Amino acid sequence: MGVVPAFSDRQSASPACFPYLLDLGWRCQSDPIDARWLDPAAFVANLLQGKEQPPPMICVCTTRPRTVWGSLTGMVLLLIQPASAVAASETRVFSGMCDASAVETLNDREFVVANDEDNQLRVYDWTRAGWPVRALDLDRLWPPQGSRREMDLEGVARLGSHLFWISSHGRDAKGRAAPGRHALLRIPLDWLQTGAPPSAAPARYTDLLEALARDPRYARLRLDQAAARAPKSPGGLNIEALAATPQGALLIGFRSPLFEGRALFVPLLNPQALLDGSEPPRFGEPVFLALGGLGLRGAVEWERGYLLLAGSTDGGGRSRLLAWSGQPDQEPQELASDALEGLNPEGLAFWPATVPRRLLVVSDDGTRRLQDRDCKDLPAPQRQYRAITLPAPAP
């Protein structure tokens, strides 16, 4: 049994209660409802006298009396779920955008999400499903030029006190050149954690493809030819994954093109010096991974290497979750991913300080049908995407 101390405000609440609280009126949620809680006073009395067995997990929370049935002067002991269910997945819906493309957690409640349809980094609170609590408008830092405004941010990785974000580096969906999508950004973490106003434009690097073309190991891959095609056309170029390494490098993952059916990781060895402007980019050997003919859609460092999201190069089909040791000569192993069924997962991150560890995965729901329309075609106030938290694989 786990007993969570009582709390009277969200800041002092234990994280163990967060997934089971609704912010609307501070209601507590119980699923399934235990019949013993229909008379909570009697059950608590019996529990204290040893006449009742404690449930597998109890969450103690303070709520307004009007919001919970049978409240005891505003204090309710509420059965959450059996221990086996506590570790299960949970999906929530968040508002203001559809095309969630990359995610990183900021603390034990908040996470920041990129939307590949605009240039806003939105911060959400898992305990408050709905609208973002704050946002960083990248257009204020780099005013867009031309009609194709979006950076198409697709991946994020944390290095030290910064978040690195990478755009797709591809053309737009119609195959037109989109130079605004050629960007590797470095954003101070505290800008997103505290909402502090930017003091200056953060660092940006825009010549990744040109640098790769100058490296003989990558020139032979003819990425320049792939970059001349629409990203979801056969052989088109599309970057969608970014992960940090323990050595301070970045792994840049390509959804497309594939090379003899294998997905490409490009190790960028000196991202900090590159964004400082003190060194040109230095690349490691290309890494090719067999993902069952799928491309890379997300990646995150893990105790035993990396967890990978893999998906088709053209947007159809089922996504897969895989574990990879990080060794180029070892192939990724597929993991059970039934919880992702029905989602279009495109970004994953770990919640900090959770035991056992839990993953956060966001779904790109731009083409999800809502009100007989694609989500991205709805008015802005009606747009939404799904996020799921689930147990991380055992290391």
C-alpha cells in the first residue's frame, strides 16, 4: 500500500496523486469506485480499528466539499486503483493545437510540446488537462519570412541547461523549398520552466545539410537528392528524432529516406560548441538501424541505451516502440506497445523522479477526425491532441 499525505494545494501535493486529480473544482477521481467509499466515514473508522483491510493504494487529498460525494469536512480518503492498474497507461487530451511533434518534461508535472504547424513551444500541466499554462513564441525571436512560416520542429533533446530542437530540414508537403525548416535551435531551459522573457535570441544553426554534404561519409548517401523531394514522397528527406548521448553529443534521427530499408542516425559530436559558434560541426560515423522498414519518429536516452519510436515514412501504418543499446552493431528490439494503439506517436520523454519510471508520449493528431473534419482544419479553440503516460520498460 502507498499512502500519500494530505494536501491543500497543487504545489504541495505528492506527484503520486497527480495522474488521478482533475483540476476542474479540485475533484478526485476514482476508477473503479469501491463500494466501501459510498460510506467513507464508516470505512475509515473500520480501517483504524483494524476491521477493514487497506486498499492497494490510497490517495489522501483535500477538496472542496461540494466536489466529492460523501466528503468528510473537505477531507476525503479516496481509493485510486489497484496496484496493478496504477502502473497502467493513462491518456489525456490537451487543447490549443493538434500536431504534437516533440516533447520534453520540465518537472514532475509540466512538459513542453512543439507543434509542427506553428512556431510556438507550449507548456502544459499534466494535472490540468486542457490549455497550455504558458508558451514561448519563436516568431518573436526569429520573424518568419515568406509564406511558409512554420519551422516544422520535430525533435527535442536536453543537454545541460538547454533544450535542443531540430526541424524537419525537408520541403513542405507540396514539395516546395522551405528554408525556414532548416534549423537546429538551443533554448535555455529556464525560459520554459519559469516563463522568463527571453533576453536575446537563442542560438540557431541552419547549415546542417550543407555540412553533411561536405563530409564524404554522408555525401555518398546523397541526402541533397532526398532534400529535393517532398518529405512523404518516396525517398524524401524528413528528420523527426533527436536524442542526447551521455557524452554530450546529439543523435539526429531520420524518418526518411531509408537506406536499404534501414533508418539513419547522424551523431553530431559537438552541439554545444557548434551553437556557441566556436567550432564547425563534427559528425560521427553514420548509424543504420533495422526497424522493420520504418523510419525514426522519436528517441530518448534510457538506462540501457535508447527508446525509439518508429513509424512509416509516408504517414500510414502502425507505430512501434523499440529498445536500442546505442551500439551500432546491435539491432533494436521491439517492445510491447499496445498502449500506443490508435495514436500517432511522435515524441517521447521520461517523467523525472518517478519510481518505477514512466514515459510520456504525445500523438500527432493533425489528421485525426473530429466533428467530421481533420483536427488541424478545425478553428483554433477546438484543436486538441492526446498524450499518454505509461510504464517505462524495465532496464
